[in-house]
Amino acid sequence: KPRLLEDEDGGVIFLSSSYSSSSSGYGYVSIEKQRQRLPVYKYRTAILYLVESHATTIVVGETGSGKTTQIPQFLKEAGWADGGRVIACTQPRRLAVQAVASRVAEEMGVKLGEEVGYTIRFEDISNPDLTRIKFLTDGVLLREMMEDPLLTKYSVIMVDEAHERSISTDIVLGLLKKIQKRRPELRLIISSATIEAKSMSNFFLSSKRRQALEGEELRPGLEPAILSLEGRGFNVQIYYVEDPVRDYVQAAVSTVLLINDKEPPGDILVFLTGQDDIDAAIKLLTEEARSNGKNSSGLIILPLYSGLTRAEQDLIFSPTPKGKRKVVISTNIAETSLTLEGIVYVVDSGFSKQRFYNPISDIENLVVAPISKASARQRAGRAGRLRPGKCYRLYTEEYFLNEMSVQGIPEIQRSNLVSCVIQLKALGIDNILGFDWPASPSPESMIRALEVLYSLGVLDDDAKLTSPVGFQVAEIPLEPMIAKMILSSNELGCSDEIITIAAVLSIQSIWFSAWGAQKELDEAKLRFAAAEGDHVTFLNIYKGFLRSGKSSKWCHKNFINYHAMKKVMEIREQLKRIALRLGIVLKSCETDMQLVRKAVTAGFFANACRLEAYSHGGMYKTIRGSQEVYIHPSSVLFRVNPKCVIYHSLVSTDRQYMRNVISIDPSWLTEVAPHFYQQQRHNPTIH
Ligand code: ADP
Ligand code: MG
């Protein structure tokens, strides 16, 4: 019999339905006891035996079973890090790398950055002489292959969160399979939260079969071992909304308040999609909790998304004080990458931000899109760690059963492949279409990527990296278009400015998210706004920040995120070092912003758009693919609508919006990318 839960304000009505079982106890205990209680602990001997005897071991186990934090420690205890060797563990997400590394350092009682360290882009907290267990993003591992193609310092590489099928994970897996042939002593562990690992096993199996066919002698242990950890989740009761919700942020907030009113203590985890809707939800929740008074003072409301400071991360993991209830509002990072201990209630919006790429229009954007059933199950599972929990799905049961896809699509099949192709080329993989992928990308996307790289001057007629540009672009740890922009700025004499712009573009936003203070934020923006566009506006902000003596007060006054600015300074320093290594001399163009715009064009010509109509808020079309796009309201060029612009990225909601926009002169396009703009297929004029 479905139970009804009603919200007096008429917001959300849920229907219930049952879900998984199995249970065991949990309470407050010492770190050592906590370790022993994790499901993975029982499998210590089995894991060590399998790793010893198999080149590849696949470990499947529910989130929170201890895979990430424990397996590297088991390996270290068993001697895999002796003799100066290192155990690596990769994660798709930067925040997960930081959080997990600091947890493991704490468990081992060592200082983070010494025996246990981590590396993410622009942040290396490891020590080549001391670090024995190293956490890193799969993207960083790819970079390390450029220096050391066989990854010789690692004895075991654990590719974690393989079910996420991030683009870098897939590339890393393909490359590790190659490395294994040259380094039979290397051990791989592929770990995953779901049974998806089966296809992973087939991927490694197929190589065995192929070798068998080629008559190569089969070494024992070449076939991957699969170990499945027994789960320990408690029963989770699932509730569905009766009717589809129109606004999932509002619905999520109502649901949290409803839980807070009616349900016994226990923390709440809410899944939304990104910083924008998370901040909106926090604002709304804070207001509504305040206005409806009763019982809501006990809420501790915390965001969880990438780019949080260490202090903010610590709050998320710290135990909830007695009499309080934590509400963590998260992106899908809390789906499998991080486990929060006290969660009893999960609110699932049913959406996440996903990358989508259309090779026909050559457009990639971030879209708020429905999650898969596999994700929905993972999210619900987060509620059952402590004791029987509840999951409130903000979609109907009918939708879940009949419309949600079973699995997500691997990122490599929905991404622009420009970065991927250049990295493989830099690693000497020339036949990219013939590369052994866990999931093959589409040939159209490949061809598009090759074409853009050719136009950027990165690849030559034989699709080999050009010298020096191609090699230099590959060496800069940023997307190729930004790297090319930096190289061009050297010729144009504005590298000082462009490096600042590149640093700003590589973080999410330098603005302080100001829900409810939109007007003040807009006014603050106007103080820095440059007629040329957002990139030049960033330069004004950067100058202002320096002039203020890097003051946090100044940031606060101007609605600028102080932590983001500090990060910009750090990244800028690192880019400066990389630039110097590449022989780029830092030079300022002073006030000549035309040079800056030209440098941006040299990198991002593929993102050029022309204004089609002033009506409807300024409709643009991409010059190459004739796709309809609009300037994002957060841009300083919103409503200004210059004739011809270049965007940095697209986000899509009701329309395709261009974020970070700069105005350009269309004649520059044929100048910097004649190949790209002269052999027009759809749209030959660019005036
Ligand atoms: P899995 O990788 O199988 O999902 P983990 O190894 O990440 O599991 O987590 C094992 C345990 O360690 C969980 O109980 C989790 O709450 C705890 N844990 C992991 N990271 C942290 C952290 N940064 N702070 C506190 N506890 C953590
Ligand atoms: Mg994990």
C-alpha cells in the first residue's frame, strides 16, 4: 500500500515504494575500528592475493565499502610501495582526490603531502621522495605519461570510479592496457560501484582473446580477476512524486522542509546539478526555513560542489552536532565519489549536468539532463548507510520505470575530442581511430577534432603534431584552444594579459554568487565592464584586485569571490612558469586590447558567432554551423549585442547560452584560420 506524505503548502506529494535490503550495525568508533568495520576489510587477503596473481583485478563494491581509502593502504602494508615504488589511485573528480587523500593521511597518521599525497591540475601536494600512496585525477595521470610513458614509478595503479566512464578514465584504461604489455609486473586495479564493471572485464579480456588468436603464449593471470564486495546498505524506502514537478529547486527545498518537520533526526543529502541551482536552493531554503519558523533553526545547510575550500570541505565531513540536522546540497559528486556518514534522507532531483557534443553542429555544451536508473539507484543508496533511510525522488514512478535510461552514455561518446586527440598524439598514438577504446567515440567527432587541430596549426597534413606549435600546445595543461591562445599572445605581445585571462577561464567563476542580490552584483559588474567583453573585464578585475593589495574586503565590496581570486593568482603563477619553459616572454600590451582580442580569436575562432537579429534578446548564429545561440545574462555583453563575437563555452537551458564572450572583427577569422573558414560548407559568407 503506497503511503502518502503531504506538504501543507501544496508543494510536493510523494508516493512510496520499497527498495533493497540487508543490514548491520554502526556507531561512533575509533579510526582503526572504523577501518575494520568497512566491508572491504574482510576481503583484504583476497584482494592482495588477486593483485599478486593477476595483472588486472576488478573490484566491484557499493559506495562506502572502503575501496578508495582502504585498498591503497592494504597494498602499502603488503609491500607494494617498498623500494621507492608508488601506489597510484585515480579519481575522475578533483574534489574527491583531495578529500580521499586527506582521509587516508589521517587514517595513517601521516602529514598530507608526505607519505600520502595527491596531485590535481595546478595543485601538487606530493613529494617525489616521500610519497608512497598518491591520489590523482585520471587527467593528471595522462599528463604524467607524457614525461614517463610507461609510468615506471608506479607498482600498482588503481583506476577508481571506473563506472563513471569519464573521458580521461577511458583514455587511461586504453593506454594502461598497452603499458601492461610492456610492463608485465605492473598491477592494475579497476574499481567501480556498479556491475558496469562487467564490460570493463570484457575490455581487458578481449585483449587476451586477441593475443590468443595471434598465437602469443598466454601468461597466467592475464585474464582479469573480478571481486565483488558484499554490500552493507540498509533498507531504503523510495518515494516518488505523484505529478511531475515544474521547478526541481523549489520542490527540493519544500521536500527538505517537509522532512525536517515530519521525520526523526538524520542528515539530508540533496542532489541538484551545479553551483547555480545549489546556491539558489540554499538561498531559498534559508529564507523559507526562517519564515516558517518552527523547528528549522536546527538546520545546517551546506553546499557540495567542486571548487570548495578546504574549510568548507571539512564542514561537510564533520559530525553533525547533537540536536542539529545537516542538509548537504550537492552535485552528483556525492553519488559515488564521496561518502557522507550521517545521511538518512536523500532528495533526488533526477538531473545532473552533463556534457553533450554534436559533431554535426560542432557544438559542445553543458546541459542539465536526466540521470540514468543506475545513477538514481546509487543516489538512493546514500540514504542507507547509517540505518534504514528514505529517498524522495522528484519525478514520478512511471517516469522512472518507463523513461529513464538504464545506463548513462560514456563521456567519450558525448564530448568534443579535441583535447583527447592531442593527448593521444602527444603520446605517440597515431592511429586514433584504431585505438583500443573501452567505448569507441564516433568517427564524426574524431574527424571534427582533427579538423580543428589542423586549423589550430597543431597537426600537419599527415595528422602528426607540428613542431614546435603542436608539441607546445600539448605541453600546456589546458584545453588546446586556450594553449593556442597563449602561444599566439607571445607573437602578438600580450602574453601578460592572456595568461591572466587563461587563469580566470580555468576556474568556474570569479563572481560571488549572489542570489537575492542580483541587482548589486550587476552594479558591481558594471564597475569593471569593458566594451570589448568578458575577457577584458577580467583584466580590469585582476588589476583592481592587485591595486587593492589583494584585499578580501575589496573583493567583498565588489561581489568578487576572494578564494577564486587567490586561486587565479596561483594558477597564473604556474602558467607563467610553464610559459617561461616554452620560451614565452611575458609582455604586456598595456592598453591595446585589440591585441588581446586577436589572441583570443587565434585560439577560439571555432566559436565565432554573428548577430542575426536584435529581437528576442539578440539572436546569434555560429558562423560555422549556423546554430542559434544567445549571450548569457551573466556576460557584460548581454544586451550590448556586438555584431560578431567569440564565446568561451556554451550552457544550455531553454536556449543555448554563450558564457564569457568577447567581440571581434570578423575579418580576423580568415586571417587566423583560413582553412577553417574558407572551405565553408554551410555558410560561406562571414561579413
Ligand atoms: P568507497 O571508495 O568504497 O566508496 P571509501 O573508501 O571512500 O569507500 O569510504 C570508506 C569510509 O571512509 C566511509 O565510511 C567514508 O565515510 C569514510 N571517508 C572517506 N573519506 C572521508 C573523509 N574525507 N572524511 C571522513 N570520512 C571519510
Ligand atoms: Mg570510492
